[in-house]
Amino acid sequence: MTTLAQFEQLKTAGYNTIPVYRQRLADTETPLSVFARFKDQTQAYLFESVEGGENWARYSMIGLGESTVFSCNAGVLSIQHADGSITQQDCLDPFQYIREFQKQFKVPPADLLPDLPSFTGGLVGYLGYDAVRYIEPRLKNVPTADPITLPDLWLMLSKTVIVFDNLKDTLFLIVHADAEQSNAYNDAQQKLDQLEQLLATPVSLQAKPHTPPHFESITGKAKFLETVEKVKEYIRAGDVMQVVPGQRMVSEFDGEALQVYRALRHLNPSPYLFLVQGQTITDKKPFHIVGSSPEILSRLENGIATVRPLAGTRPRGKTKEEDIALEKDLLSDEKEIAEHLMLIDLGRNDVGRVSKIGKVQVTDQMVIERYSHVMHIVSNVQGEVRDDIDALDVFKATFPAGTLSGAPKIRAMEIIDEVEPVKRGVFGGAVGYLGWHGEMDMSIAIRTCVIRDKKVYVQAGAGLVADSNPESEWNETQIKARAVIKAVELSSNGLIL
């Protein structure tokens, strides 16, 4: 725990945002039972991880958002300040605002508080696919609308974090104190007391059945098949090598986001499991983003940038023998291998833009990772970043992922704008955090649903190359969406298997 003497020492050293924490035994709790006590908060999040689709990672994070939120949509930056007031301004570069905002928090480095996990607070939320329009001038104009009406990016300030240590069955309760305020340490202790009291209250995770979903494709199969043929014409003409068009499915929804998350973590445990809940600044309408993404967009930790391209898909086999046969089929598929190698090259190029010369390497190449409904070919690309590079530079260099856009990336995105009937929104963007120590961990928003206005939206894409079969690509989108759709169905049944 943080003592008053430690707090004063850190304050004297010039730090103005100091984590005050306690550690407690949590052998009777789970990350779900902890988060359930915060599910009625306006802003909160739950992050968990299953490494390689099989082993639970050590830490799970449950966080509360502060009053401070900012979002950007159609070139307008909206800021909800700590006192609840709202300001708006034209904004061509929200990333510069994020950078300046983060600079005001002077947080002690990790080596001064070695007991704490690497992430203890910062900005949490999503940067949707359309955030690319603030990065690439050629994509500035948005050609289509989005009925979900979420902003291009939405980030909340998170200064209260509960970190669940799955290895030791302990909880870190962390409150960041504003050292420039009088009585900051005692105020932080009072907030920790409130968290302790809340954790002592009983909680029910009883799932209530709701109306079964009925998903319909906004695009429609016939239109998607036409899209595949149109994209192949661009590929044959030499405009582009690969494009990843997507389709959106929607259903009425009167259930709870937490129950969908529970179903999804059971059906499709993944490296990035997340539930982010908030409300849009201007209309105060709530939203939930629930996902089980298998893929890193980009990560920056200890000066190492990582991307992990995932491309090449087969359904899981019904038996072990069938599963192995499908793996062999996938690894011998020339189209899938060629597509994956192209995306490794794209990943090397993206990471190379922010890395020191000669410091980019492929650490894993074309390994198979298995998930509940699908298996994928996966590679890992890492680079040692230059001294003048920060997390936002890494994000901009790697966003959006080639696996959700294509190659060459900008031309592929221009074609996506042409053929998709609605803005992508969260899909194909990123969900994660920007920490105060310069770290970043962002997953790609796939295997994800958005819940808003009593509707649930699911989206999936397919990577098209010159010899793509339209029917097979349509089926690929169905396979990729299957886990999330089944999770919504399971939640409607009260989580009865």
C-alpha cells in the first residue's frame, strides 16, 4: 500500500498524479463479480485476456471513468470536463490533443512502485475505423453515414482502477490522487474505503432471459457477392493487391451487455476480451462495446512496438483429427499463405516507420492459433522504436490494421469507402488504453458487437485477392461473426447451455 510518507516523497519529487493503492485477498471473487458491482456506472470497462486462446493471462483490469471524456466526430472535438461542462471545437488532429492532454499527468515511473502492474490508469476507450481520416488526408471525406451515431473516437480518463491478479487471487485497488490538491492523500484513502465497502456488498450474476435475436445483414448476400466481383476488378487492373470489405448485421436487443460478455468469454476466449460502457457526450445516450478480439492492432511496451497480423482462417473441426486436417489444409492453401505473407510485409513496413534502422524482426511466422469457432495463421512483428517516437506515433503508423483494410493500405481503404454502404464505426478500429507511462495496448475491434438504442450490431470482413471466390468470402464473414452472434443468442437464453 501507499503510505503517507511515500506519497509525500513522490510529491516532493515533482509528481502530480500519484497512485494510492491497497492490495487485498480476492480468492472468493472473480473479475466478473467485481465488475458486476460497477455495471450501472455511466462509464466503466473490463479487460481480460486469454493468451493464445487457451491460458488466462495474469491480470484483469476493471476501471471507472472520471467525468473527463473526449470524443471526435466529423472534425469536431467534444470535451466533457471534470466539472461536467462541455466544450466543442474544430479539430483536424485529435491525436495532438490527446498527446497534450496526457502530458499534464506526471505519474511516478513503474520502477518507483514495483509492486503495481504496468497499467494503472490513463485514457481508455475506442478509436473507430474512421479515426484514420484524421491521419490520412486522402481519406478525409466520409462518403457514408452511420445509423449507430457513435463518434469516430471516444476516450475516458481512468484514474480509479481495480487490477485482478489471477495468479495470486489478489486485488489492487488503485486511486490516483491529484497531489496539487490539499488533503489529496486522505481523499484518495476515502475513495479506497468506498471501493472496499462496495466490494463487500452482495452481488448477483443471475442472467435474465431476453428476446432472442434475429440478425439481418444490412448489406445482403447478393450485394456482398457483387462487391467481391467489383473489388476483384480493381485487383486485376493492378490498383490494389488485397481489399478487406466487411458487412454489418443488426438485431433488436433488450438484454444486458454484461451477459453478452459472459457468454462471449465462455464461447470465444481470446487475447483481448473487453466490455467498454459509456455515453456519448452531446446526447448522453449510452453504448456498450463487447468483444473477444484475437488480434493486436499495436502495442508499445518498454520501447518495443508490436503488431501481430492474423490472416488465414478455417473453421474448427468437430474432432481432433478433423481439426488437424483443417490446419494442414490451411497451411497448404497458396492463396491464404500469399495473403498472409503480404500482411507480414505490411506489418514490417508499418513498424519500420517508427523503429530504429535494422531493429525490426519477425519473431513468430505463420503459427496456428485456435479459438472456439475458427483457427488462424498468426505472425508477430516487433521493432525497437526510435527515441523521438511515442505511443501515438506507433498507433498512427500501424492504423488501421492491414488485416482490416488491405494492401496497399490507402488505396484499399478508398475502395472500402466506395463499396461499403455505411461507415464502419467501431468495427476495424481499436479498443484499449493509452497509459501514463507511455505504454499502449490496442486490440483490433473484430469479433465485437456494439449495443445502442436497443439494437445490437455485429460486423465481419473477408480478405479479397485476385482469385477469391465470392461465395467462400461471404461464408468467411459468417464464420467470423458466428461467435458473437452465438453469444447474443446464449445471453437471450439466460446463459443456459
